[in-house]
Amino acid sequence: MAELDTSGGGKSKGGKVRSKKQSTRVDLTAMVDLAFLLITFFMLTTTLAKPQAMDLAMPDKEKQDQQELTIADNRTMTILLGANNRLEWYMGLVDKPLTPPQVDNYGRNGIRKALVENAKKVIAATGDPSKGLIVLIKPSDQSNYRN
């Protein structure tokens, strides 16, 4: 049984002799029972967080009915992430680049400048803002997650 004892400590030196007071005892059993009841009530009434997962669309194993998606080479910029905060980029696809690879960094005058300039060139060439630059990012084994 849980109880709270609030009796005084020892005797004080000197002074009048007083009659001994009864110690005050508070029975805490009911409060402990109430706490457990409240905990159980709220645990059972709250909805537990359901795991949220993103759906991942995977291609079919059979390629019979699939059509090949063609991407315009002049709208595609490929970025290869490398070690030491360096990267290479070129216009076009991997198998047939339109420009030679250029080494850059992640700064304002690096890849950002190249992305903005090439996006403007592609929009000017196509004449349609909805057909802008397509960026393919390919990390290497030496690249890290922070980049």
C-alpha cells in the first residue's frame, strides 16, 4: 500500500514539552489506481500512428506492350557527381553527348550558373516554357549524400 508519511523528525533541544502529535498519513493507493486507469484509457482510445509508405511504381517485367520514351538530346543535361565536391556535366545523353564534359563545383558560379544558362538556351530553342531543361543526375561511388 502506498502512503505518504509527514511526521516530524527528531526532538528539538530545550523548550516546552508538548504532547506528541499524530502523524498525518495519506493513502495513495486510490491515486495509483486512477493513474493506471487513465493511462490505459488514453492508450486504448487514441489512434496509433499508422506507418506511412510511399507507393513505388515499378516497370513491368515483360516489355511487350511498353513503348520506348524518347527524350530530346538537346533538352537533356547530364550531371555526374564525383568526389571532393566536384562534378562533371554535359548536354545530351550518356551514349551520345552533344558537348564535351565540363568539370564544375557546387557553388554559385559552378553548376548553378550552368543550369540557369542551359535552361534559358533550351527554352529559347524550343519556344515553349513547358518544354524546358531535363536534368539527369548520376551519382558515382565516390560521391557522398551531402552533395
